Amino acid sequence: MGQYTKSDATDPKVTLLAIKHYDRTYQLNGATIKIKTVKLLQMDAATKKQRADYETKLGQDLGKKFYVYQVEYVLTNTSDQKITSNGFEVINPQGEQLATNDGAADLAASASIQPKAKKSGTLIAIAKKSDQGKLAKFKLVSPELIDAAGHTTAEAQTIDLRKRASNTSQTASANSSSDEQSATPAANSNQQTAASSADHANGDDKVMVAGHSFHHETFAGTDILVGDNGEGEAGEWAANNPATQNDASVKAQLSSIYGNN
């Protein structure tokens, strides 16, 4: 928490306020969506030029300081035909649905994905500083998927990231009577947790903090620690966890890792 990238002529200074690591997969009809990481970013744009790109994408006038909710995801086409995504939308903690050019922007919208191929994407949306402790309260609206003939293969669904994986995969029907449904995680939670733990256990970057497992990730060129089981960024987790927020040894450990005085 607090890591940042410097501004330049066309880009604002970006400060990481919060991060949550998911690596959770959801099943659609003919596709899967893997939600990797969500972040809350503070943008400091001293000039109009530094915020112009965000204003264009988000469809709103922005001040010198604004906040962005960011989602990193992977969309996989599991079907035998090419599909096109019309882009994600966001439902913020206040219940407002933000669409493309109206408070949100899916930077991979309108992308065509070949059969059995996958594409990484980034979704951004306007947020508030008060959302720093509310990352789990954001919901996503999955993209409508369209085949080469122009037919809808998967309707938009509401994805609630607070829901854990269920034992049974449920595939959304393109003929659903509702425009939006609750998406169901595709994998069994125990299997998902075990696989995630195994991946990190085999690596050299595993770090234990107060009995919790963390791993290294790079944010804007800066090394940070992210929890293996949904803790988020280590500094934020330790500061907000009653069991660790006043623990001098934890503070010293994180200061040593992050190189803080």
C-alpha cells in the first residue's frame, strides 16, 4: 500500500491504495472469466493533459485528484467459434451501475477471441477514496458475448466476488429470461484453494507474516506482498487486522521487506 508510479507529460501519478488478489474463475456459456486482481488507485493529475485519456475512456470530467477501481481479468473462449465481447460493467458499493464511457471502461471491449483462445483485459471505473476498505463490495457485470453471425451466446451476468466457488458448475443460458444473473464460480472452492496453495508452495517467493502466507507481485515496477488466501496487500492487511495492527514484530518484518525506515 502506498506504492506509486511517477507522473509524466501525459500520465498522472498513480498510487496504490488497496489491492485484493482473487484468481477466481466463473463459467459463462461457451467461455470462462478469471478475475485475477482488483485494485483501488489514486490518480494525481496536475494538468489537463495528464487526465485527458481517463476522461475520454470514462466519459466524465475529472479533477486533479481522482480514484479508479481496476480489475485485471482473463476471458477464455471455450467454444468452437469466434466470439466478441462487448465489455464489462461495474456496480459500485453505492449500487450504481457504471457502463462504458459512463463511469467505466473495459480496455479490451470489442475484442474478438478465436476458438479455444484467451485474452487478458483491464477494466477501470470511477471510484471514491472511501471505497478503500470496500473492494469486496464492488460487483461486476460480465460482457455479453456474440458469435460471428451476430447471435448472442452469453447474456450479461452479475458477478459477486464475495461468493466463494460452489461444488457444482452452473452454466448461464443465452436464453435466460433475465438480462442479468448471478454468475457461479466454475471450480470447487476446496480444489481452487488447494491449487492456489500448491502453486505458491512450490515457489521461492512465499513469505509468512503472522501465520498467513503471502507471495511477491509486481505493481507498476514495485515489488509488493499479496496474500495467498484473499488477505490483499500485506501492509493494508496488517494495518486493518486487529491481531496485527499493533504488533511491532509484524511492522518490523514488513518494513524490512519493503525497505521502509
